[in-house]
Amino acid sequence: MMPANAGRRFRRRMLPLAAFLAAHATSFSCHAFHLLPKSATITTSISTTTGLAGSAVDTAHERKSPRRKCGYLFEGRWEQRRDLAELSVGEKLVGRKVDGCDLLEGKTGPKIFFECGVGRIDPQGRWHIVNGMLRLGRRGARKSVTAKRVKRLADKVVDLYITRIDTATGRLEVTTSPEVAEEASQEKQKVPASSLKEGDELVGTVVRVEDYGVLVDVGANRLGLLHIQMAADLFGKYINKAKGLADAGLEKGAQISVAVSSNGKKRLFLDFTTATKNEAQQQKLKEEEETMQIVEKEKKETSTEETHDIAAGEAAALGAPWGGGG
């Protein structure tokens, strides 16, 4: 039988814990604990019961909290989760494969995901877990080969290296190869094509020349199309398909200044920038002026020659004898 004062002793022991939980109200999920964001000011009401009579004392106070942190349970110990925005391509992480999240029939090939201690913070200061995505090959890869790779990476701690970070979508891609990560770190990071707005001016590189236009890498995760009509309008002449584009200076590898003309439905269309158009217009006027000068010069030279011919003819006529020959 429980002693009469056992319940009171239990309540006394639980009161400090209740006060702590009230002061540090958090949401525990996926082995994560949360504190408040940096410089956040909150008003916390703590209701505690003291004394045998159960008299309540309510206190409210404002306090400053450090940067909000998020922890996760890894290999039996709590670790602090890292902010996605503070990571860099090529950086090393460690993680464990997340069960039940495999995308082995993905449109862009099989993928698996790892808990590698990364998260992102939304505008309200809440943490969201970001799992690292590891690509296992191209679409259509043999299922037996993919299954073997998955099995080798399951149920153990794996060294991972970051190959791509997209803070806009909260995406993190990783690889098990440090060499691949090193190559990725040397490449210029792509921006989401969806973030480009009409009128944005960019410097791009021609990567493909087609009969209908050129495909340009503008540093986004989608190539932009500069239609052949844009080139025809710029140069004011007919452009004969791919050969004409290359002859106009739009060959593969050429760097050009372009502006976004439209962006929607996963299609990015480009045009030349206003500065490029003005420069082309000035060049065209200059060429027309030079042509006019050449034409005027030729006219003057022709007129001078005709004048000399007339003068010579008149002189010959005046110097000729009157009347016929002997």
C-alpha cells in the first residue's frame, strides 16, 4: 500500500520539471529539440503550485534567448543540427540511411536519403529537417545493381560529401565520392530557373547551336533559348539556320549578354539586352554611314571622270580642222 504522503512527494519532485517545460515550450519530433531564435524576445507565463495548500503563484518575465538550435539523436548521442544555409559544396558530412524513403523508381533515376544532421529555418524561426539525397544512377538502371548498392549503404554510418545546395527549395544532394564533390565545388552553383524574372539581365555561354536558335547557359538549372528570330532582328538580316548563327558570332562557347523575355512552364526564353541592341543599332548606323560615304566618293570620282572626258572631247573638237580631208 502506498504511504499517505507519497503522492505529495511525487508532486513536489515533478514541479521543477513542469516549470521547466512551461518555460521552454518546444515541439519534440524526429528526435529534435528546439530553442528560440537569436535575439528573440518572448513573454513566458509560468504557473507553479507551491505549499501544501496548493496556492498558485503566476510569474511572467521577458528574457532574451540565444540563436535557436535544433538537435537530433545520432548514434546514441544528441548532436546539434546544422543550418543548410551555412553549408558549402564539397563539405563532408556523416549520416545514416533513412528507412522507408527510397525513391528507386524516380523519374531522374533511383535515389535514397540520409539523416546527416542538417536542417533549414523558415521565416517564422521553425526548424525543418533536410535529408541528404544520394543519386544511385540514371533512370533505367538494373534493379539488382541498385538493390546491392542500397544494401551496402544501409544500417551503418556513411561518409557523405555535398554536391548541391538549394536553399530556395531546401534541397541537399550528397555523394559518397570525395572526388565528385571536389569537382562539384569547382563548378559555379546554379540558381533556380524559377527565380529568374522577366527583364533580368544575365551573361551566358552558348552551349548548343540549333537551326531554330541557340541554347544558353545563364547559370540556372535550366538552359535558356535565344530564338533565331532574335538574332535576325538584332543584325537586321536573314540568318541561315545554325550556320548563319555561327557566322553571326553565336557559335558554341560564345559569351553573350541576354535578358529574360519570358519564364514559365519550365521554359526559359531569352532576348538580347537593351545595351546589346543599342550597340548593334549604332554599329548598323555606322556601317550605313560608311557605305553612304563610299557611294558618295564613288559618285564624285565618276562625276570627275565624266567631266574630264567631256572636257577632253570639247578640246579635241575645238582643235580639229574645219571641213573634210583632202
